[in-house]
Amino acid sequence: MSAPPTVSVVIPAYNAAHCVARAIHSVQAQTLQSFEIVVVDDASQDETRAVVRRLAAADGRIRLLELERNGGPSAARNAGLAAATGTWTALLDADDAFRPERLATLCTLATQHDLDAIGDDIVLFDDVAGMEVGEGGYVRASGVHRISLAEYLRTTTYRVGMAEALWREDRPISLLKLVMRTAFLRSTGLTYSARYRYCEDFLFYYDLLRCGARLGLLDRAMYLYTEPLGSISRRNSPHSRTVADRQSVIDAVDELLERDSALAPVERRLLLQRRRSTGMAMRYSAFRRETAHCGKAELITRVLREPALWCRFARELRHGLASRVRHNRLYRRKSAEVPARA
């Protein structure tokens, strides 16, 4: 009998026929070659299964699990976690990719630092523009940094100040994809909550830390994350299945507050703060929908009437201007690469 692989890479896929091959090829290109790839098809309606079968026919390390009905990302990940046989289990979304050294680097560091889970920063990828647009900046400490539950909650909580006038979304660690010790997952019985199709990573990583996992983050970006809305193109990725549902965040926070009576005061405060600021984010989204077709003068007037929204509105304008500048630079660069006609 062959030895179990070092890493099981779990790829949940739904209608991912046009991108899942890229994800699989990025695993096949790893410097660490002791792996298995578990693709969980979540009842796709396109050619996802056919694409994976063709790749599996040429590489015995690829397995396809076929769910009978669509259960969402949590159900697909749970099926993949249950099927994993490697010492480590890594998560990879079907529209994302690994850099070649990622698995070898993270598995080595997790072993050296005696960690149960490890993550790295992300490389932002604009799928429509077809280019990397920089690192995410989600990991700010140098080297391998251990984080506590309170620190995790602090990074996943929106910051609010000055009577809720200055608020912004922080860079949540829950966006990162972890490599986890499979034995730890088995011993704790951790699974994703099938109740949620949004913020499921936030809940899972919370439970991971609550169960005592030693979680470390590396200040190196090796995971290529496809932006739902491209920073350069300002267009939605055709492969992204993420649908923002902030009410789910509020429901999830309420669930944690109700079920976990042993929370430290700082942890409870941070959860309450996230609930409050998520409600503000919902208010702002409603405000933008209501003012989508009004003139600039009316829009500015309404912003001034809502002081809790003006900072967010200003940041949105600044971000739009910066994106336009980047887009123009990209356009000029690509135009310069086209050979002049004779």
C-alpha cells in the first residue's frame, strides 16, 4: 500500500468548468509533489465534472466527489474534509490558484513551529484584466506570527469611531485560506456550518481557534485570490460565486454570542462591535441603492444629512479615482506593447 500524501487539497466547485483546470494545474505545479486533489462538485450544471474527469484520467492523484444536490460551499468543503487522507489539508477555491512553492513552504513552517493551522497573505488577481494587481496586506506581522482568538476577532471586525462617523472595513483574516493538520480536524470534529453560504470561513476559523488550534500566519503572499470585482477592470469576475449577505454575518455573530457563554470580555466586545458595524454597512448599501440614479448634487446633499456615511462615501470616490488611474496606466502600457502598423 502506498503511503498517504503529505497534503490533501480540497477544491469545492460549482459551475467552474472555465476555471477549475487552472486551480488544479497550480497544485500539480507545486514543488511538493506528495499530494492528492479532492474536487467536490456541488451539483454543477455545466461541464465541471467532465473537465475534472479528463484531468483525473491523466493524474491518479485527482479524485472527484459528486454531490447529488447543491448544498453550498460549506457542504462541499465538509465533504472534502471528510475525504482527505493527507497529513495536512489545504483549501483552494475553484477560481483561485497556488504559487508553486506554497504547499512546501507552509507545511515545513507549520511543522517547525508546531502549528495546527497556517495561512499566508494573498495575491489579488483581476480575472477580467488577466493580471495580478498586488498583495492583499492581510498579514502585517513579520515571519510566522501566532494569533489568538481575540486578535482574530479584531481583524475581522469593522472599526468604528467618532460617533460612528468614521468607520471602515478592516482586512479580515477569515478571507485567507489555511493549511490545517488533518489529525486536529479529526480529533475535534470541526466542520463548516451548513446554515451559511456567506461568512462560513469566519465561523469555521472562529471554531478552529476556540478548540485550541495553534494558528500561525506568514507574511508572504502565495495564494492567488480572484477578486469578485476587479481592481483594474472594475468588472465582476465571471467565475466568482460570492454573494454578499451581511444579514448572515449578524445572524452568525448572534449565534456565537448565544452559544458561547465563556467568551472573554474583549472577545464579546469585538463580536458586538462587528454586529454594530455590519448593520452600518447594510445601511450604507441601502443608501447607495436608493441614490443610484440621483444627481451628484442630490447625492452630496443626502450624504451630508447622514454623517455616519460621509467617510465611507469619500473613500468610495477616492477608490474609484485610484482605480481609474490604474486602468488608464494599464491601457497605455498594453497599447505600447502593440506593434505599430507599417
